[in-house]
Amino acid sequence: MFDAEDLEAIREGKETWHDEQVEPVIDRFGEREETFTTDTGGQEVDRLYTPADVADLEYQEDLGFPGEAPYTRGVYSTGYRGRLWTMRQYAGFSTPEDTNERFHYLLDQGQTGLSMAFDLPTQMGYDSDAEMSAGEVGKAGVAIDSLEDMETVFDGIPLGEVSTSMTINAPASVLLAMYIAVGDRQGVDRAELRGTIQNDLLKEYIARNTYIYPPEPSMRIITDIFEFCAEEVPKFNTISISGYHIREAGSTAAQELAFTLGNGLEYVEAAIDAGLDVDDFAPQLSFFFNGHNNIFEEVAKFRAARRMWHDLMEERFDAQNPKSRQLKFHTQTAGSMLTAQQIENNVVRVAYQALAAVLGGTQSLHTNGKDEALALPTEQSVRTALRTQQILAHESGAADTVDPLAGSYYVEHLTDEVEAEAYDLLEEVDERGGMRRAIEQQWVQRQIQDTAFDRQREIEDGERIIVGVNEFEVEEDPEMDVQEVTEEDERRQIRSLESVQEDRDEEAVEAALEGLREAARGDDNLMPVIVDAVKAYATVGEICNVFREEFGEYTPGSAV
């Protein structure tokens, strides 16, 4: 790098440049803003960056080579030169038949992994015929009531050849059991099943609210999944520790990073407390981040995340397996940044957000459809979103070298700044007793809410420009197709559920549910009995209701 004499010369040169070149221009023309900041205002952006801004950077210790500790430059030595990121478009709507059709379409269009969205009743552990489900069946994703629905979704799709991500949390154990059961019936070795379940309940208490049970039994279910999958389904990622929804709720990039890693630490501690060895389950942990608008801030966030997780796993848990210290993550472009006004602009937003994710080294990526501010995406907008990734992969050159922004004075400085702010937040979390206690105190939620309030005020005051919303507006009455889920779709799903219940062996179902109840009252791993229950065609609602009765339901404001 540069010695002390070089750096001092650079600093003096920067001052001279400012006085002789910059100051006269500012006096004459001014600058667009008095102060420039990153997207969420977390970091102030200087006019110019030089080697002096990264003078403390130690290459081997702080960066290293791709595929080597501390993984700042990526967890794979060849980056995307050997294999591109998984193009995993989020899909699932209406009935299992409709979702199966959409999955086949996406695979035919070149998608390389599946990502499954569930409707709100399924996410909350209700069957489609439950009173709470009325009007919501199939609206936010596919309705899954029984194993038959899961078999329909994956009809003609060999699970040994695809990986599937499932955005499911409180009932994650049930949906994972169904996926395993489908694989069993297809004759796929469990050791070959690949995919991810979100399974992140702490994030639900913070930002998303599709929780069912109180934290203690929720953590038990999560650690049971860790243990079961380490033995039975070793290629399946047992949790996707999600910052995405924290960012969607309004956090800064540094808050997203700190609170996501904080949740991850809480899960690791819970698993160790349950008697698991860190190196037995930690390689199956994965993360899920938001791809936001500011390209450089997002790249810095992703690079800092890898370095921080490596150091935290090494320092706090003495993880020995390198895979235990490798942060692998999925990215979804920012839904909260999509606008209903001038929706064609969303194609451009999504492309830039996807570029940031790729430059930051994501392992898989979902690009939003342009119409998702209005409804579920149509087939055409899904295709455009997928083509965005394919053009990025094959035409942009962004995937041709590993960590292409490394060495940028700005990016390296910003990586350090985001990391430092995230560590400050984590330190305060630790002082409050960890993430569960910080959530219980509503401290985490208040940090995010304050940031979201400030951002909205900036938009309303015109301090933050959102193209087509508060600037560059046009009068328009857009005409476009919108994906609709009808009342008949809901009735069709309920009839299917009734047919399954009529045809199944009720004695087998009752025996399976009783076995589940006994397991819930004891200490044995719950996953084997859940698999038995779904194979008997017990429904999502029936299984979750057993847990509701045994574990209770979480109410906001109670202990986390």
C-alpha cells in the first residue's frame, strides 16, 4: 500500500486540490446538496476518496482472497466464473395447480431454482376452510392444506434436480416435512434434497408479524429442525435469517445488517444451549438480505456481512469448520421501493438493485416484477424480471471477475463504515441482554420505526426524490393486466381440502396427531412425528392447532 510519507502527501494534495480546483467551482456554481449521504442517510458521502481513507486497511486480515477467511471478497474462490448465482424467482399464488403451472413456466424460461410463496392462512397455520382464512386463500401465495397440495405443486418437478426456497416461518417445520415427504415418494434420497426454509421467528416479532407460538417453543422447533436436518437432510438450509423484512419495515442498511446478524447469533446460542455442536448445524445456516437502491452502500453491506459473520462465529463460538464461518445469502430486490405510479420505472429500479446484489456476491437472487406494488405479478412481468437477471449474467460483464469493486477507496471505506455502525448497534443489543431481550423491550422496533418516520418525512417534504412519486410526475391512467385470485379459486381449494379429508384414514390421522401431542409435551425431536403426521394427510391447520393447544399463542407485548 502506501507508507506514511505517501499518505501525508496525498492528504496535502487533496487539500490543495480542494482549495485550487473545488472551492472556485463551488463558489460559482454550488453543489446539488449541502451534504450527501447514502440511501438511508446512514453514512455521509465525501466529495472524494483517496488511499488516505483506507490507510488502516490490512489486505490479508480485512479482505483476503475470495474463498478464504474472512470472506469479505466472497465465499467461493471463482465467484460466478464457475457457476452463476441461482436465479430464484419468488412464485406461488391461488391453488397448487396454478402454482405448478407457474413453476413449470419459470423452469422452461431458464430459472435455475424455485422460490415458493404461501398465502397468509398457510403462513399463520390455518387451513383454507378456517374462519380466519376467509377472503385470504391464495391471495399472497399458494394455499397449502395437506400433503396432496404439496404433491400437486411439484408434480412433474423432480426434487433431486432443483433447489426450492420456501418463505415460511411459524409452520416451517410442517411445510419442510411435506417437502421431505414428496421427495420420499419421488424416491429421492433425503441427503440429496436441496433448498431453504425461512424459519426466522425473531424477525417475525420485529417486523413481519406472521408468528403463532411464543418464543420459547418457537426456538425449540427451530433447533429441532437444525438437529434433524443435520442428520437427515444435510444439503437443506435450515433457516434463512432474514434482514429483508427488517429493511422493508424502514431500517437503514447498517440496522438491517446488525439486527439480522444479531438474530443469527441468538439462534446459534439457542442451538448450543440445546446441546448441539456449532459445527454440526452452522454450515446449514443461510441469510436473506434486501437489495436496495444505493448500489455502493448495498455492496458495502454485503461485503461487511461476510466479514462480520466470520469474525463473530470465530470469536464468540470458536467455530472450527470453515463453512460455519461462511455467510451465504439470498437477495430479493426491494419491494418497498416499487411504486404504483409509472410502474415501468420499477424495471429500472429492479435492475440496479440486482446489479448491487451481484456486485456484492449474492448466492441467489429474486428480482421483483414491475407490477408488485399493485398485485401478484403477471406471467409477463415475471418473465421480464427473470430476463433482467439473465441479461445481467450474460451481457453486463458484472459476473466475469470476483468482487470487482474491491480496492475502490470509496467502497472499502464504506464497507468499514457500515461494519462499524453495525458493530455499535450489536454492542447495544448485547448490553440489553441479546436480541430476544432487545425485541421484548421494543428497542429494536423503535430504532426501525424512527428511521422509517424520518424517511417518510423526507419524501413528503421533497428532500428525498422518488421519481414519478414526488418529482417528474405525469398524469396517467395506466392500463395493465393484474393477476387476480377469485372467490371461485378459494372455493375450489376448500373443495380439494374436503376431498382429502374424506378419503384419508381418520384413525391414522388421529394416531399421528396424538403422537405429535405427546412429543410436544416431552423433549424428543418433533420433526420425525411431524413427517409421520403429514404422510397421514393431517393438515397444516390440524398440526399447528396441536401446537397451539400445547404451546399457546404469542401476543404482542409479552415476553420474547
